[in-house]
Amino acid sequence: MSPTSPPGKTRPVRPMSPATSSRFHAFDLLATLVTVLRADGTVLFANAALEDALGFSRRTIEGSSFADFFTEPHLVQNALDGAQSNEFAALRYDAFLKRATYDPLPVHVIVAPAEEPGEIIIELLPLEQQARQDREERLIDQAQANKELIRNLAHEIKNPLGGIRGAAQLLEMEIDSRDLIEYTQVIIHEADRLQSLVDRLLAPHRRPHVVGDVNIHEVCERVRSLIVAEFPRGLKVVRDYDTSIPEFRGDREQLIQALLNITHNAAQALAERVAAGDAEITLRTRVARQVTFGKQRYRLALELHVIDNGPGVPESIKSRIFYPLVSGRDGGSGLGLTLAQTFVQQHHGLIECESVPGRTDFKLLIPLP
């Protein structure tokens, strides 16, 4: 297939009847690529996701030989022959799907006979999309497990911690030795420090979710002003905004805290570049269309990127950065990203991270109305 033209039609395109079109309407709601073929391998129906992936219109795709859209068309033909002879309930294999203007797309192909005699359904799962969905599911499951672990652990710590502090205060009242009083002061001080940590762990679960209209660029500007005030020299914070992004319903303070946690982490990771005077953080907003995350498909979603030119996330913790108490910086609490992920998930969103030396990109995804 040439870069700009579809495979040759094997037969004139026959418009689908309203009944047939209605029968396949549900496929347009799926994020996966789906086509329905006639027994001879020509396309009877292609859903919207397949249109987008191929880069051709549905009218162009329908009536074409579907095997011609693959780099190895004989594999598709063999699968179709097997489906027609009822050799299997469903056949799976990996292949490369040719596209109009991009390199071939690696996909997992699922071929199955349709309920209607003489029709075959093929579902295509882009392998990179499948890997991304698996990663997102792990993030969501991980965040839920973290939430339960934090709440249970914090409550288990809280009660004995209060007893330890109270006992130290009573003991301090009974002793006269200044040296011994210093020991009780250490106990009280450390108990207070742990109490502060427990309070931070429980903070997102205690505070009510205050919903109102949110302008994401007001959130970005608030965070930008705080970062610039803390790092007045050596750090450049770049705005790259899509001003067409609409307001949406959310908790403004939670989103400020989530973005501040991520941006502050980035600024601290840039310490060497700040000293050299060439540190840079970019706040970028975009609208993503027809995206799937968190096992759901959304018509519109906000993409908010925090991109820095620092050393990158250490390999040793890259898969665990959203776990509580995991930090790549000496003295870090390891709570900033955990709380940020919690706050964004309370907006039905998700935070992802891609990091290599010289470029780290934290992407916040939040559904838009």
C-alpha cells in the first residue's frame, strides 16, 4: 500500500443498509480496532477507531480486501480460511498493520466467526496500546493498594505513638537529672515528627473533596509563581499552554497541591543545572481526543505535562516512584508523588511518567466535559 492511497478495491463498494449500520453501531463506542468482513475477506464495516489508526475514511476502507492492509496478507487469509471452516472459536496472532502516513503498527489480531453466517469479526489491539493499558491498570491497582496500606498503617501507628509521647512527658515530670530530661525530649521530639508524618499520610483521606469550576491555567500560574519564588535564579519555568482548554469541575486546591508536588520534585532534581544556570521546567497543557485510560474511553481529556531537563528518575526506583516513602533524593519524604497520584485519581484521572537522562515528563490526564 502506498503512503497515501488505500489497497485496490476488490469489488464496488455497496453502501450498508440502515439495519446493518445500526447493527454495528456499538463497535464505534470501542477503543479497540474492529472490523467485520464478508466471507471473501472484503470489509463490510470498519469502526471509528480503525479509521483513525489506518488514516483512511470508512467509505474508503469498506469494500477493500482487508488482508491488503497488512504487511503479511497471507496470515490474514489463512485465518479467514480457518474461521470459515470452523477450525477454531478464535485465533490470535501478532502482525503489522499498514497505515496511510505512518510506519506499520504492531497489533495483536483476534479473528472469530460472527453470529451472522458468512461474517467474520477481527479485533486489533495495538501492542503499544495494550502495554500502556496494562501499565495504567497496574498504576490504578497500585494506588488503591497504597491508599489502603497508608490508612491502615497510619491508624496503627497513631495510637501507640500518642501513648509513647504521653509516657515520655510523665516520665520527664518525675526526674530531676538534666541528662535524663534530654532523653525524654528526644522521645517527645521524634514522636512529634512521626505524628506529623502520619498526619500527612492521612491528609488526602481526611480533607473533603471541594468541587468547583477549575481553570487549569490558573492552577499552573499559581504553581509557577511558587516555584519561581523559591528558585529565583538558575531555573527557567516555561509556559506552553493551549488556552482553548475549557474549565472543568474539580477541587482546585487538590490540583494545585498535586502539580506543586510534581514541579517541586522536578526543581529539586535540577539542583546541578540550577547551579549551572540552565535548568528548565516546562508546563504544557493540551487537549487529547478519544483517549482511553483507567479502563474507560473519554471524548476529551486534559493532558498536563511537567517536563524537566534533569538527570532523570533513577532506574532503581522508576517502577516504584508512586509508592509511598520511595524517594530518589536524600532527605525526601517519598510522599509527594503518592499524594499527587491520589489527588488526580480523585478527579478520575491518572499520572504517568516517562524519564530518560536529560528529559523527564510527568503527564497528568484528567477527563474534560
